[in-house]
Amino acid sequence: MSSPMVRRETVRDIEAICRLDLDSRILRRRIADRLTRLIPANSYCFSTVDPMTLLTADQVSAGLVPEAAAAAAYNEYLVDDVLKFAALARS
């Protein structure tokens, strides 16, 4: 578990990244890179969502094999389940 000071430093770093004039993909990559120093991850996906359709519009990811992306898309759009991205976005 990280210390409160390390968590505050992470938040401060991410806030600084957000103040930079970065395009969306670079912004998400920089945030993800910073977060994975606090929360180690073998893989991640950081997506944008179209506000009209609630479909994934673009993603920045690392460590994902194509089969994992296909399985995630199948689950998100074709399987009845709780906590779908669209439901979370609407709430």
C-alpha cells in the first residue's frame, strides 16, 4: 500500500500533466504511465467514449494481446452484464 504522501504526489503529477497542451492520446498515455508507477499493472486500456453512441472511440493501451481486446469488446457490447461502460457513463 502506498503512503498518503505518494498518493498526493501522484495526484499532483497527474494534475500537472492535465494542464499541459497535449492531444488526447498523449495525455492518456502520460497519465497511464504515471498511474502505473503507483498501481503496477501488466496491462491497461484507457479509452475515450463517443457521447452520442457510448461506443469506444479510441484507446491507448499497453500489454494487451489482440484476443483480450476482442473479448472485452464482445463482453461490453454483446453480453448482458452489470457495470457496462455505457451504464457507468450515463450514471
